[in-house]
Amino acid sequence: MKVIDSLGRPLNAEYSVETDDGRLALILESSSGRGKGRTRRNGDYGSALELLLDRLKQQAAVLVSALVDSRNTRSLPVADRRLIDKPVELAGVTDIPKLCKDLRNAQRPIGRKSEATTHGNSVKRIRLILNVPGYGPLDHDLLAADLATADEISAEEAVQIFNTMVDNGPTVDSNAAYLRCLELVEHRAAGNSGGRHAVTASKPIRLQAARRAVVIRSGGRCENPDCGKVAPDVTDMGLPVLEVDHVEDIAKGGRDHPEQMIALCPNCHAVKTRGRTRHAMYPKLLAAAAQRHKDQAVIAGDVDETSS
């Protein structure tokens, strides 16, 4: 499979995802030099690695391990093929290009002949062992497809959209962003309906795209119809301090979808979680979430306004 960049262009780099001892493994194929009359095989290796890791970051994935996986190194002990010393929580990585550079530089001495005079190859076939929230070990094909395209909304883009909405109200960008998030949510739901996921009720699926959509929809205000206050602060990333809550717990049959999710200020979230009046809030919040989703989707052009 090839990675598609944000402009819709396929990169010259092949990757796949497979099951690996109960986890998921992303394999990026090696790049080779140009031959006479032919282009470099997998010549966009570096760009593809950066895009894939950035998209995994948006999924809050953990890079459990990274190994060189070329044919001539597989006989080496695993410890001699490792590219990282410990798991990396990608959501906390502020410099993805530097991580990519480190992964590539770590490849150079692995499998290198002692008499070699070059610095070593930094575009080898690699295997990235992953934990990706919402994806079980049987979801390899689904994760590969989800990573191929840039339909997720990054935290940085969400901040820009949120800031614009605070100043000017809903914008074309915010509507388009909401739809892009919904497309990913619906795509993921369609994949799950095929029975390929292996996520149990004790570890339900939660999509970053669904949460991002609700934050964008909120415009920085509590969505409790009895509140509506502006978020009391912003996070270090610049997003409003709002709790994105599943009105109906997805472990009990609720959906990980914006129509059943709502953004609440810390006070309303506390009441909804442990307040004496919380049970009276549930139907009101569920109706508000459904209506706000429908209103946003109509504005964005995804729903027929006359539909029920």
C-alpha cells in the first residue's frame, strides 16, 4: 500500500500492516538506489515514514518497539536490530521529523559489514510494533487503510479552527473539518461492522476524530443547554478545557460518534459524573448532542435539512 499525502498525491513508498504476536506491526519497505533508466525504488521513504508516524500520533499510538527487518539482518538477535530503547508515546512527541531522523540514523550500523567504508544504510526495511487505541490485532488491513489518507484533523489544525470560531463564529474551515472527522468515524464504524476488530467491551473503541469533531462543534463553549459557558481555560496545545463525554457509555452500548458525545465544562462534567441530579441530565444531554450534531452536519452540507 502507498501513503497518500495531504494534497492527494501517492508517495513512492510501500508499507503494510500485519499482526505480530498479539500486536500490530507496520512494515515500511526499504529504498534502493537508482538503476540505469529507472527511478529509485521507494524513493519517498523518509517522507512516508514521517507521514505515517504523524498519523499514528493523531491516533495516540504507542511505538512499542522498532526493528530493522531486512532479509540479511533477520538472523541477528532481536536486541541487535532494535532502533529504540523503550516504548514511545507518540502523542507526547513534539518533533516527529527528529524521531524519524533518529530511527533512520539508528539503522546505519545494523547489519553493516565491519570492512565497510560508508556510513551505512538508513533506508532499510523496518518493522514498527504498535499499540493503537481502537485497533485490535485483527484490524491490520483496517489500520493500513486508515493510515493511507490524511482525513484526520490534527490538534494544531483544531486549535486554528477553534481560534477562528471564537473570533468569527462557525467558518467554512470548521464545517469542512467536522465533516472530515465524521468521514473517519463512519469509515471506522464500517470497518468494525465487517467483524475484523478484536476489541472487547472492557476496552471499547474511542476515536480521536470523534473527540476532535465535538471540540470543533462546541466552539469552545459547554454544550450543556443549561450552561453554555465559555471554557474556563485552554490546554497547553491551545484547545479549550472541555471534557468530551459519551452521554451513553460505549462500554454499555453507546456509540463513539459525535451525535452521542458532548463537550462539557469541568463543573457540568462533574455533575454529570457524580452529581445527585446526573440521571436527570442524561436525556437532556443526549438530545442536545444529537441536535447539535444534526445542526452542524446540515450547515456543513452533509445532511438533508428536511430529513428526520
